[in-house]
Amino acid sequence: MEPLVLASLLALFAVLGGIVVYFVLIYNRLQALKNGGDATLAQVTVALKKRLDLISKLVSAVKGYAKFEKETLESVTRLRAGIGNAGPAELGQINAQSRSILGNIMVVAEKYPELKASETVLVLMKSISDVEDEISRHRYTYNNIVQEFDTMLETIPSRFVASLGGFKKKEYFEFEEGTPEQPKVQLN
């Protein structure tokens, strides 16, 4: 074989090898982002479960001051049960509903100054505030991962690798922002 042909074949194999390595690197990055998104979404799920557990404890603390509807505890239990396999959209709905329940409790606490001053209620409210911050951080992280992942799915050459690897776009994790409208609570 002539040296020129051999050098050309080696150069061709080097270029093809470089392309294969590049595609493998892109695939690995996509897989890492997918796994990172899934892990962060799981952390949001855990934090939402924590929030619901704290709300249950807060409801128990408030129950002594106001006849709290049995329905409230049932709602918290139902939300907690639905959290397991929920995706971003469902988690957003669970978040909205749990914030509404929390709003109900806050209305009751406002009507009873001695309840607002209760050590148990104060500790639980602080814990809920900490969990709110945790949920916010995880949501921010998840949405950043999803943005990078989805961008890679839409840009070349990673688009081709994603198509070959069967990667699909991920949903952003959106919560209703702001304070929920304060519901009316019947006190007996």
C-alpha cells in the first residue's frame, strides 16, 4: 500500500473516531442532564411530602383552637398519596392545593392571637417556611437542567444524537406564583 493511501486511511479513521467520540460525549451529557432532572424532581417530591407532613402537624395544633374540617386532613392525605408518581404538572397542582390549605390555616391563626404565639405553631410555621425555600431552590435547579437539556435537543449536532438516543423534551416545573387568595374559614 502506498504511503499516501495509508496516511489518508489513517486520517479518515481518526476523523471517524473523533466523530464517534464526540457523539458519545454528547449522548453522555444528555443522559447526565436527564438523570439530574429526574433526581431534582425527586427532591421536589420529597420536599412537598415534608410540607404536607408539616401541614398535617400544624392542622393538629390548630384543631384545638378551631373546629377544623375533617376534609382538610383528608385533603392533605390525598395530596400526599398522589405525590409519588407525579410529574412536574401534577406536582404544580399539588403545590397549589397544599398552599391553599396552608392559607386556610393562616386565616385561623390570625383569628386566634394565642394560637399565633404558640411555640408549636411558631416552630411548625418556621419549618414550613424552610421547606418552601427548599422547594423553590429545587424547582430553580430543575428548570435550569431542563432548559439546558431541551436546548441540546433542539441544537445541532446534539439534536441528532438525542434523536438516535430516543430523548424527549422535559416539562418545566411551574408553580402559581404569589399568595393564594385567602379562603373563608368557618369557625364554630
